[in-house]
Amino acid sequence: MTEVVAALIWDNDKFMICQRPVSKARPLLWEFVGGKVEPGETKEQALIRECKEELDIVLEVGEVFTEVIHEYPDITIRLTVFNAKIAEGAPKLIEHNDLKWITPDEITQYEFCPADVGILKMLM
């Protein structure tokens, strides 16, 4: 099982979602920013690193929001989602195709990665 982390980043009543690049698995689906935990990293360290690499922001990681296990055809993941906020920087599109700040009411307007569906239901 692959350990994956993601950030639920809030700005007042909106949270950040990112659109996966065309070149990756599950292209152009929306997701929370994050990625795989590397050997020797804590989940929090992995999330800080991924957000720096993918958006050029420094993250302040809070409590765990939820954890889900999801089986894709190519990989099984344990996804740990943390509440987080941006400590430094403004998000830049380094890796993702697009980025949006949405309210929970707008969730149904976007097509998300299947692993995120249960998390999104918690937010609605």
C-alpha cells in the first residue's frame, strides 16, 4: 500500500483544489494538493515538501482531517488528508494544469479523483 498525503487548504469559506496534469495517471481530474510519502519522511514532512515542489508554497500543517484507503486499478493508496494553511508564498502552477478556490457548494461542478469522493462528501 502506498502512503499518500494531501492538504485541505482553506482561505475563509473556500478550499483549494488542483487539476492533475495531462501527463499523469487520472489526467485532468481535480484533487487536493499532495503526493507520496518518501522513505524516512513523516506524513507532515511529505506534505510540506510536495506543496513546495508543486505550488512553491510553504505549508503550515494542522490536524488530520480524515484518512481513506482507495484501490485504483494501478495502485492502492492510504490517503491522509490534513487541515493546512499557507504560511508563505502564493500558489504557482508548477505541476498542475489548473488551480481553483471553491466552496463546498461548488464541489459537484468538478470531476475529482475517485479517492477524494468520500472526503468531498464530508465537506458538503
